[in-house]
Amino acid sequence: MSKINMTENTTSKSTNELFMRVLQVESPELFDGSDDQPVRVVGYDYSPFCVCETCGDDPEMLTIAFETKSGERYSEYYDYFGLPNILEALGKWDKQYGMDNEIGRC
């Protein structure tokens, strides 16, 4: 977790809610009830390619910025994390919290 100084972006409320679910699945240790616990996502950044200084690889990287209970802003970084990983995390969230994720169900 890295502290950030970031202004809130124009990401929609529903997108931020989905990224909060990704945070809950991929970084459950953040949700410990402390003042550093995320209360809302304030933005995200996706980089399809970023050169790793250590290995020279080009992993996809997702950064999710969030605000904590205490009002501080931090971010979590996920290497090798693209759309398939996001969808998988959302599916896990649905299963963990009892949400029905069938498409087209009435």
C-alpha cells in the first residue's frame, strides 16, 4: 500500500464500486477495521505495458486509489493484472458475498 497525493478523477460511481470489490478480493488484509481500511475507491489506472526495472518484463499493471476511514489516500498496485483478472476477482466477490452472477436472469 502506497500513500498517494491524487485528485479524484472522473471515474463513475459504479466503476469505483466494482474496483472496491476487486480490492476486497485481491487485498483482503486491507479490510481489518482499522483507520487505514478503504471506504471508497477514488480512481484507478491501467497500464497495458510498463517496463519492469528489475526483470525488463512488460507486465500489465492495475493501480487502484482509495480513501481510508481516516481520510488518507493510498493506492494498491497489481502487476500482471488485466481484464481477465478483474473479471475473475469480481466473480470471486459474487460467490463470496452470495451474489447471483448469471447473465440474463430475470
